[in-house]
Amino acid sequence: MKTWFAVILALALTLGMVCSVTAADNPLETGEKAVRVELHNQIPKDRILSLEQFYQLYQDVMAGKEKAYIIDTRTHPEFYAGHIAGTDHVHAGHVYTIPRLIKDPNAKIVVFCRTNVRNDYFAGMLYKYGYTNVWSYEDGVVGWMKAGYPLVNQFMGKFQVVEYHKEFSGPEKDPFNIREFHPY
């Protein structure tokens, strides 16, 4: 009984201490940002693609005019909800699998995610692994959708997002609040 009380007291104190730390003074968040900047800086500036550059490269790859791996690094649920047709998928947390999947260190590899965070990690790690031809598409799937380009999934086939909002309000607000990844 005394041991349980000590455990509960220790847990309560720990939670109180964790809850009292704000984002501004959280050294872990500061460290995470530093790591992201370090990995982003691994990517040469001329290898960061705009929407227009990515779209042209995508068209060339799909037409067989150019060879490149175009890798969506979002989570599995995000990818299955809708993705750019013909792209590869490797969850960002599984970047360590790439050396087993892509043996050529000079292969052209283009990575993207939803906005531009996970692909910084992914591309930066690929450079650290020794890949020499890694590209990052900076606008992600959100930029692709906003430009009016289609997505696909197994249920609806090809579809276009007519209007993109990060959060919904008003009568169209989703009444279900439990989400594993995002609030929409």
C-alpha cells in the first residue's frame, strides 16, 4: 500500500512538472528544431523543388522520360486517404529501410510529405547515409491539392480536392473528435 502511494505521488509530481513546461522553454523542442535544421541543411538548395518543378519532374517520370524514385513519406493512413498517383510510399519513420530498397547511392530520389517537415528529416538522413542525388519537394501534398492536381485512393479512384482547409468550422465540422494523427 505504501509503495503504491509513493508511485502515485511520484507520477503526480512528474505530470505536474511536465505540464508546467511550456513550448517556449522546453529544451526538447529546441533540440528537435536544431536537428531538423541540421538535416534540412544537408539538402543542397538547388535540390529543393517548387510545385512547378516537382510537377514537371513528376510528369517526366510518369512518361518514362526520366528515372527517379518519388517517395511520399506520410503515414500509412494519410497515404491511403489520398496520394499522388504512381508515387512510392515509405513512412518517414522507416527511412532506415531505404538502403535495403535502393542500392544505388546515385539514384535520383525525390521525397515529400504533407507540408515540408518529415521530408526534411527523410532527405537529410538519406544524405547522411551516403545518397548523393536526393531532392525535396517543399510544398507537399497540401501544395499539390491547392494547385488543383488530383489525388487517388483505392476507394474513390482519382479525385480532386475542391477546397482545402486545415480545420473545418460551421455545419460541415466533423462531429467526431478522436483522431490518431490530425484534427480533421
